[in-house]
Amino acid sequence: PKSRYDPEITVTISTTSGSTSCGVLKMGELVGIGITKYGANIELIDWSKKQTDTFGRVSVAEGKYSKRINLSVYTNKIDFNKIVRRLAEVRATPCVYMATDYAGYEPLIGYGFFKGFSVTIDYPDCHMCDLTIETLI
């Protein structure tokens, strides 16, 4: 029998019609950072190539796009040191970032790296963290 330290995970992806795919399947530890403040924003970064010739005609080679997610998060003062250490540990590792798990806000989920992280210590019991995430294509 398997021990609890040697788990086995089976993933089945299927559909009843047409084709199906999986963009990213990432296993790992879920680390909560805090509560996302309203005002988060998403930028789409277009990787298409656009060229204009000497007559002003534009040609486009459509490419993929990535996202830049900018958000502010309230963090608990008790977890402050742990959060900073954990983000420093994963700074060069692609991770899944979920600003919220509420339905209808799926664009606030991204797989990539955090580009920027800063903390403002304004309150005695919580801190405001600003986080910028750049997703992978």
C-alpha cells in the first residue's frame, strides 16, 4: 500500500463531443495571501506582429496574448512574514494566481510570474500588498 507521503493522482479529461484540451495542470501547495480589494485590473498584452509599409498598408500576423493582472490585497499582520518569504521563494517559478474564486471573475486567475510586489503598512492589524502578475502564453 502507498504511504501518505507517496500520493498518486489520476486526471481524466474527457468530453461528450468534439475535442478537449487542458492549458495548464499545476499541482502544488495552496498559499493564501489575503483578500483582494475591489479595483483590480487586467491588461491584455497582444503579441501579434503589425507592420506598416511605405504606402501605409498594415499587415498583421496574429499572435497570442498574455495578461497582466494588477491587484491590491489586504493581508493579515500575523501572516505578513510568511507571505513575503513565500513570494520570494517562488519569484522565478510559474504559479497559478487566483485573485478571487467568485464565479464570473475567471480573468483574475492567471498562470505566470509576479512582476512586482510591494507592501504598505498602513494599519495595525493588516497590511496592503500590491501585486502585479504577468501570465504566460
